[in-house]
Amino acid sequence: AQKVTQAQTEISVVEKEDVTLDCVYETRDTTYYLFWYKQPPSGELVFLIRRNSFDEQNEISGRYSWNFQKSTSSFNFTITASQVVDSAVYFCALRQTGANNLFFGTGTRLTVIP
Amino acid sequence: NAGVMQNPRHLVRRRGQEARLRCSPVKGHSHVYWYRQLPEEGLKFMVYLQKENIIDESGMPKERFSAEFPKEGPSILRIQQVVRGDSAAYFCASSPRAGRQLEKLFFGSGTQLSVL
């Protein structure tokens, strides 16, 4: 069984604030992959990151950073100094070993207020 | 460098009609996935196809839904005798690698199906 929980349905922040989007997952596999996707108002999902379960090193890409904690089954996403263009729905997803597809959480709608 | 192209962007059908959704994957990608997004929900996997073959249709409803990915042309998701509950955004994604080696999916902008 697999499950991805994004408990925050909606978040609003003022521009330049930092914001963290939470993602908690469940899987019986010891090897799996975690993803974050961004869905801007245009609708297309944009790939942000993929993480292997055996690599717990945190990652930073510009204003984006990801904190992978295997002990708590979490893969949180932080945006530093948020901008209006960050407004979107963000999805966390899981792929179990051998699976043909990604299993998505319900998403977090982020609104950055100018 | 065209990405995944889906059309139409919006499709309106009356109950009982057929809906045909088209998806052209990224050039060179031979693996196509269809997902459905209901309002306020995440994307739910429907079907995974390679050229001319359905590999995994574990997420497809047993009736009225079908998918194909012919040797030539786009992938088609067909919904026969649509009902109001079929109203959703349908996303197509493609990848250059086999499902079990899947690294990331490239998504289209989706088709919003509205059933009146």
C-alpha cells in the first residue's frame, strides 16, 4: 500500500516570506522515489525534483530546497523569499520500485500575496 | 522542442456522448501515461501505454473507458456514454524510458472535460 499526504490544502504568504510545504508518505518498499511537481494556473505540471530513497542528502536549487527525512517519512519543500510567480498548486508524488506510475498527493495551493 | 501536446484544451459533452482526448508525447518518447484530476484532488493514474501496447490499465474504469497509442499518431483516451461524474481534468504525460525505470514524467496542460 502507498499513500502520500499533503495536509496543507492552502497556504497564503506575503511576498518575500519563506514557506514550507509538507509531504508525508507511506510505503512498504525500501527503495522508492519521491517527486515534487508545480502546477501553475496554466495547468501544466512542471517537474521540480526527484529523490531516491537511499539518498537522504538535502538539496538546494536557487530559492528551492528539499528536506528528506526517512525516519519520519517526510519530504518537505521550502521556498525562500517567495515571489508572486511561485503561486501554484504543488504536488508531492511517490513511485514504488517496479511501479509503472507516480502516486500523487492531493496538492497544496500556495498563494503569494504581493 | 515541443512538450506534451494535448487537445482539445476544453471539451464539453452532453450525457451519453463520446469524448475523445488526444495526446502527442514529447518527440522521441514512446511511453505515455494518462491521469485524471478531480476537483480538489490529486492526479489519479489511469493507464500506461507503449507504442501499440497497453502495459498497465489498473487505474482505468472497467467500462466506457479505453485508451490506445498507435504506431503512428497521438495517444487517444476515449470515454463512451459520458456521465457527469466523468467531468475532470485529464492529463497526459510521457517519458523516454520504460515504466520500471521511470525517472520523471513530462506532462501536458491537460484537457478539461465538462459533461452537461
